[in-house]
Amino acid sequence: MKAYSLENVSALVVDDNRFMRTIIVNVLRGLSIQYVAEARDGHEALEELRATAIDLVVMDWEMEGMSGLQLLQTIRSGKRGINPLMPAIVVSANTIARNIIRARDAGMTEFLAKPVSAASLYARIVSIIENPRRFVRTGSYFGPDRRRRFDPDYVGPKRRTEDKSRDDLNDLDAIKRA
Amino acid sequence: MADNKPKVEFVDNPNPLRSKVKVKAGADPSELIAQANESVKKLSGEFETIFAESVTALTSAMTEVRQTGMTREQGLIRMRRLLHDLRGQAGTFGYPLVSQVGDSACKFIDLSEASGETEVSVLSMHIDALKAINQAKIKGDGGSIGQELMNGLRKVILKHNAGATE
């Protein structure tokens, strides 16, 4: 893993637990991020996102009032003048699969399981820097492409037109016919 | 034949974060991570105070839950919140056993369908475990005592789940 200087990055930490916010803020400042804003809930987060040029959101999922799900959906909707492509790291101690899937389907960029460590948070930031994913808009989803890699052995349903192009490329008979 | 595949639009991600950072040539990220760990370590004392206060609050919430049963009333809601916060924070400060017990209790609350005396008793064992960890100041995974404690909780939950499906 490379060492990045993160001084110019501005981050927003959203958590309704004061101490948890302090932990994440300390990690980010320890990683040399100079500007770290804090929000106690989704409403404060939206205000901050509207008022400040934030590059990265680190957000709790289980929040009272506006939940992490509602906050992420609002960000991805692009309404209220907020950048819908904003990188969002969802932080949660609830690692039950359905919780992670819900966050993925709401458009999270990365998931970070609590307890948080400096190494794990840094790894998520590096992943956003080094492996940016294009965004996908379908009738029911807007967010980073949920397919992180192309698996040639995938046998499930193929829903995209580009899947067909790939099939054609892999079909030697079709290539010969062309 | 009509193409029934849903329409998908791809949007390029300009990745502004990439343009804001620079690679520190020859630098080791572990130094940066160590610096961040030091910054968090300063909060250890505060966590230990929060842990002790949480155990007291959990004991009080447990008294309420004993009276109401494991129903979604204030006592249980407060207890779930305290356990959730503990499981999320303890591991950061060298108390992974607290995180494990908290996680086990939260999952039990989230996934339990019944809310009677048996469930209250399983929950109470988790609170007792946290009290014991706090009193004995058990850091890390707790060694053989920690393993015994977690195995005990696992067995109780497995036994409870087996009873629930009978």
C-alpha cells in the first residue's frame, strides 16, 4: 500500500455518538487530514455538505432521527445541491449481511466494520483513491458500480447489454462467423 | 425478440479525491497509520470511563427489562443502544472481548423472535459478562477466561435457538 499525503482532503464525519465521532476525527487527523468537519445527525451533515466543499464522508449507519440509509439516499439523489458522486464510507458495528447489502444498494462507496482502526480506515481511503468506480444509474439504483470485478466464470443472470457483448467476445464460433 | 434488459446509464467518476492527494515517494504508510493510532490512543482513558458508566447503565436497564420482558420498550431500546456503542468502540481500545460480547447481545436482541423469561435470562448473562470484564479489567481477548466466557454465551444462544425451533 502506498503512503499518501492527505493534507488537502476535507472530510465530514457523521455519527450521533459523540465519542465515536471523536475516535474517527482523531484517526483522520492522525492520517494528516487537516479539515475534518463533524455532524451529529443526517440533517447537520446535509447542511455541512451544502456549505462546504467536502471530498469524503465517513458516516454511521444506525443513527437516531435521519438514519444513515436516508442520508446516503439524499446524497445520491443529487437534490439540495449536494454532489451525488460524493465518496461515502459507511461505518457500522452491525455486520449482518442484510445490513451491508442495504448500504451497498443505497450507493455506499466503501463499508467499514466497527471497531474502527487507523489501518482499516486508511485502507478504505486508499481504495477510493486508487480504484474509483464509475457510477451506474438504473431505474432503482444510483451509485458506484456494484460490480467490483469481472468474473469470467459468473453463471448468474446477465442483466446488462455489455454482458452480451462480453459473451459474444468469448464465443469463438461467433468470432469465426464475423 | 424484444430486449427486456433494464436500461443502464454509466456515469464517469472524475475521482476528485485523487487530484487532492500525492504519493509520498519512499514513505511507508505504516508510519502514517502509527501516527493515527497514537492520536486515538489518547482517548483510552475516556473509553474506560465510558465503559464503566455503560456497565452501570446496562445494569439499570436490565432491571427494567426483567420487569417488562424483552419487549421493544424503553429499557431494551436503551440497552440495545449502549451495547451497540460498546461493540463499536471497545475493540479500538484493546477490549475486543467487550466488542464480542456486545455484538453477541445486539444480534440476540435483533434476531430473537420471542421475548419471554428465557430471552431475558440469555440477555442477562451478557450483561453479567460485561460486568465481570469491567471488574477484572480484562483487556485483549481475555485468554482462556475470555474464550470460556464466549463459548459459554455461544452455547446458551445455541441451546436457546434449538429450543425455539422445536
